[in-house]
Amino acid sequence: MKKAKRPPQTVRRDEGPEDALWRNVITQAIEDATLRISERCKAAIRAQREHMRDQARNWVERQGEDFRLVCELAGLESSRVHQFAMTKIRESIERDSARTAELLTSAMPGVVPNFLQRPPDRPTSDAREAAEIGFSQNEVLPS
């Protein structure tokens, strides 16, 4: 099994190891919140990764006391960290949505793009606006 690439966890010259630790906690949370989950994952692994991603997204989005404390311990302004992380999370969601649309389009050529178009035999999507359809009691339907 191929190991995922991890960003190097480093201590900058101008910070102590404790600052680096807390900065890396924030970095890991953002990485978890923007995790790309492969369509080929087994269901159990996929569910675990989705749960982990959701927890990280909630932690950032809520900006709770623990989020603010971790930012403070890292020497970072929590509102700026939140803004940066939410931008990355939105980009991740858009990327995943685009990938899903791409997969659907390639799996069913012509179906997804045409699905949203109104069919030519039905001028309206609202049944109340459609022309009345009449049936004769004596009409014999082809078998």
C-alpha cells in the first residue's frame, strides 16, 4: 500500500518547539478538513475518512474555545486562521463537486448534461401547465 505524502513538520528558526507543535496541529486540521477521498476506497475506510474530514471541518467552522486556544498557543490570530482554513475548505468542496460531476458525465455519456434540459415532448415541467390528456373508455390499447 502506497503511503500518502505528508508535509514536512518543521520548526522555524524564530519559534520554539511548542509553537511549532501547535502550528502543526492547525496544519493537520486543515489537511484533514480538505482531505480528498478516493472513490476506490473500501466503504469502511471511506466512512472513517469522511468522519475525520467532517470533524476537522466542524472544529474549524465552529471556532470554539479549543480552536482559539490552539491558535493562541501557535502564536496565530484565530480569525485569520479561520478565514484561511474556510477558504481552503470551500476550494476542497468545489473540487470534490467538480470531480463528482466529471465522474457522472464520464460514466453516463450524454445523460447528465441532457438531464437538466427539458425533453422535447414535454413543453413544461409542471403537470398543471401541461395540455389535458384525454382517454376514451372504448379505446383499445395495442398489446
